[in-house]
Amino acid sequence: MALDRYAYEHGITLDYSRPGKPTDNPFIESFNGSFRDECLNTHWFLTLADAKEKIESWRADYNDFRPHSSLADIPPAQFAKAFCKTPKPPIALL
């Protein structure tokens, strides 16, 4: 309700993904597939603490070490670091 109210008060139109339409958000669908195939399907989680440890290890590898083809074969953390150092052009006001 808070999100709906904020959007209404600020003239924002919320546009949700349609149920059963994974092509509405291919980025998260790609991530979900990688997470399922590379982490969830390859580990047994014995306790919540065990799950947190294994998932955090996978997340660190995914973001800090593993190259991503969509980012010129560098890890997301390295891409973000380089992106943040690049001066940004001024934002044009409409």
C-alpha cells in the first residue's frame, strides 16, 4: 500500500510483469536460472545457517570473480568499479 500511495502521489505509473511472461524481465529470469542451476540444485542445505553460508559463497563468486559475457567478460564488481570511475554526463532536465 505504501508503494501504491507513493507512486500515486508522485505521478508514477507502476508496471508489473505479467504472470507467466518471463520475457517481461529477462535479466532476473536469467539470474534465477543461474542461481537455481549453479547453487540451489548443487547443494544440500542442512540448516538455515548452512544455507546462508553456501548462498553467500555463491553470491560472492558470482559477483566478484566470475566473468559475465554481458559485461565484456569481467565480473560485475569490477564492472561497477570501472563504471563508477567514469565521469557521467550531465542529466538533461525535461
